[in-house]
Amino acid sequence: MSSSNFIRKTGVLVAGGGVYASAVYMAYHYRQMNETVAALTTENDDTISRPANYFTMNPLRNQQYQKIAHFYDDRIGRDEFFMGINLLRRSLLYFHAAGTVLEVGAGTARNLKYYQKSSTVDRVVLMDQSDQMLSQAQLKVADLPADQQPRFACVQADAAHLNLPDHSFDTVVDTFGLCSYNDPEAVLREMARVCKPTGKILLLEHGRSADWEFVTQHLDHHAETHAKNWGCVWNRDLDIVLQQSGLSIEVLRKWHFGTTYYVVCRPAATTASSTSTNSIVSTDTS
């Protein structure tokens, strides 16, 4: 056997072993995550008497983020590493984020390090409705070098009802937040309203697969449990959500069997305006 053939076959075996090991780990870790988080929701659990998809339809399911905020990064971080999500985050923000940035559904500020290293981003407002998730973001900002901290502000607010002026941000970002909103189309319309006409709206989201039926069946089958444990409706049809939002899509790429959406878009020219008199762009981090 020639050395080149040996190297090629060895590479295939190593790659195949890596894929197998990753798949086994992900299956185990997903089960472990659900069991861990489920322990937080057993008290007064009367789901047997509730209708199907209760948690996916329950407007209060986002209260779960209050319970999981303190270990959210540890559990999600391992999944994102193996799935290459960090590379998608880095790519989306490195190539497209600029100027004054609003990130809605910022959670624990998992994008913070990418903004920090960006030479094109001047100011970032990190917004989330969960004060517990946002407190984790505030800790991260507080750990930044003193000269970096003024670039970031953490604000608790509802992304569907932004108390912000029209056309006030160069870039508006949401990463893995559409799954948590009760009305994702309304959030996207608000994002478009506060984005400058020449600005960009950047999305990295997960939803149902249009091309892999067995994957979508899996998401549908476990949607109730996942929403109960994580506050996330992971099987929404994002193609329909994006269409109904009225955004002008420039880039749309799909990963992970079509369940991860990488989207670069702009506000439609006909985006309705409803100017607010208040601005939080200059709010200090607390």
C-alpha cells in the first residue's frame, strides 16, 4: 500500500470516528440536558391534564429562562462547539455587523466576544426580557477591560414592543431568539423598524427542516418536552416566518439538515414607521 493511500484511508477513518463520537456525545448530552432541566419543572407538574403542545403555546413558557440562566452557557456551549455554531456566529457578525448594534434576545451575551474583537462595531445594546439571563450578560461585560466596557449596554425589554426611535441602529441582530418569542413576525417587524434603511438585520436561528422529513418529525415529536425544559419552540417554520415578516432577504443559508438558518436581510422599503421619542443607545451598563 502506498503512503498516499494509507494517509487517505487513515484520514477517512479518523473523520468517520470523529463523526460517530460526536453523534454519540450529542445524543447522550441532549438526554442529560433534558433530564437536568426537567428536574426544575417537576414541582406542581400537571402536564398530563393539559392539551397537546401546551408549553409550545403557553405565553409564559419563557419564564423557564429565569430558572436555567445560571447554567445555560455551560450546557449550550458544549452543543454549539460540536455543531460549529460558534463559527457561524463569528462569520455572521464579522462580515456583516457594523456601527451601532442592537441585539434583541441577547440572553447571556454569547456573541459578546465577537463584538469585542470587531473593528467595525462601535456600540452594542444587549437586550433581553429575562433579567436572570441578562444578569449573566452583565457579568461578562463587567469582566471586559475597562476601556471596552463603555461600548456595551444591557437593557431589559420586550423585543416585540421596542421603546426605540425608528431607524436608530446600523445593525440589528437576533441569534437563536425567534424560537422563544410568542410572535416572531412582530419581533422581526420591530427589528426592521428600528434598523436604518441602509442597515442590516442579522439572524442565526433554528427551526423545522423543509428537506429532511425525519429530522422535522423528530423536532415535532419532542417539541413539547423541549419547550417545557428550555422555553424554546424549536420546530417553527422559519421560511413562513421570514416571508410574513416582509424583510428583504439578501443571504439565506441553511445548516444541520436545514434546521439552522443563517440570514442577512434588510428592512423592506415599505416598513411602517411609528417613531418613539425615547432612545436607550446611550444607556450605561449596569
